[in-house]
Amino acid sequence: MVELVTPAGECFRDARSARPADEAWWQIELMMRGRALVEQGRGPADLGPTDLVLVDPARPARFASTASAHVSILVPRRELRLRPGDADRLTGVRIKGDRGPGALVSSLARDLGRSLSGFRAGEAQRSAAAVTALIAVTLEAQLNGDVRTGPDDALRDRVVGYIEARLSDRGLSPGDGRRGPPHLRPPPPQALRGPARDGPGALIRRRRLERCRADLTPGRTVTAVAARWGFHDPAYFSRVFKAAYGYSPAALNSGNRAREAKAPGAGPGQDGGS
């Protein structure tokens, strides 16, 4: 995330500017002051203060703006998991930032942009995860338009909300949910759409792994972090973590410790829900 203040002007990014590394990211542009026209593959998106637009860094784009201030956010594509058809519908489209989930993204991103230097490593990772989750919700809302929430969508939202509020509860598991709170009973398949289309068990495990990855910072042991988020079998935790991210939790923690050493001033059930 970077906050930019720019004079009035126009710029282009053509196919020759693309790099292979660009294909790993999505770019979110959030206007803070001024106006901008952003064009990628369709008519220009006319952005005012608080508005957002999704841009594909690997494709040509055109930007024109008044004297302005904006926040540019790069999000790993693996975190948003947009289907190709959905990405085509979203890129280069104005997303209103004065209402709904877009307003939450705008407000949070503006506040973070003013205090980027005040975060320690673990705080920055958790804040980034929160912003990314809000961006995913905003993009899903944009895709759905003004379609009313149906019974299945409401059930899915209750499932997700119940899980998110109790991730650190060692008793949280889909099996217990069948005997206890109805919110954890598996919803019908059609209720699991968009970014939250995992079943309850997979969702619990995925969200706990994400919390563990954010918390694996210097000063915290792998075993303690895993136990905090519901993984009380270290061997099992290492297996599912490596399967999800391609590297072990010990390797991540060692890498974080090495980075801190180079920059010293920088600031449940055993299965985790499987």
C-alpha cells in the first residue's frame, strides 16, 4: 500500500510495460482527493473522492487525473481468488466508496495510509488481512449488484459470522455444530457462493491457517501460535500449513526472525476444523 500525491496529468501503461511478476497481483486504486479517469478494456471509470477501481497490473491501462491524492494497494491474486469471468466484469469499473462495503474499504485504507510507518510486522500483516477481506466482500457486492439477499445467502452469512467470531474457541468444529448451534450446520451447496464458498469445516481450517500465518512473527513460537488458533497437534498443523502455502510454518517464522535481525529497528480441537 502506498499513498500518492500527483499533479494533473495523464499516463499510459502499454503491453511493453508488463512484467511477469505483475501477474501475481491485483491493483486497487482508491481516490482520496481530486478526480481521475481510469480505463482498462472498456469505457473509463470516472472516480471521485472515496471511489475505488480494480486494475489488472499485467494489462494495458490509461490514467488521467486532476491534481489528486490516492492510495494504491497491491493484493496477491491468490488472496482474492477471482474467477476469470468475474475479473473481466470488475476490472476498470467504478466502485462507489460512499456506501456499503466500499465505504469500509475507503475509510480503513485512508486511515492506514496516514500511519503506514507506525506498524510492527505482526500488526501490519493482520491489518493487511483485514483490508484484503473487506476488498473481497466489496468486489462480491459489486458483482451481485442490487440483487436482494436470499435465504441461502443469509444462512451463509450467519455461518461465516459465527465462525469468524469463534475461531480461537477450541470447541469450534462442524461436528459439534450438528449437535449444537444451528448456524454451523452445513448450508446447502447453493448458499456457498463467491469468496465464502468453502464448507464450514474447510472455512474454519482456512481462516485459522490465515490467522496463524499472520501471527508467526518474531517472539512467538510455532506451537504457541498454532494452539492459539485451534491446532493442538504440531505435526498435523505443519502438514496442513505446508499444503496450503507451500512452505512450513517453521520456515516462515525463521524468515521473519532473519528479517528482524537485519532490521532491528523495525518496529480448540487438534484438527483446526477439518
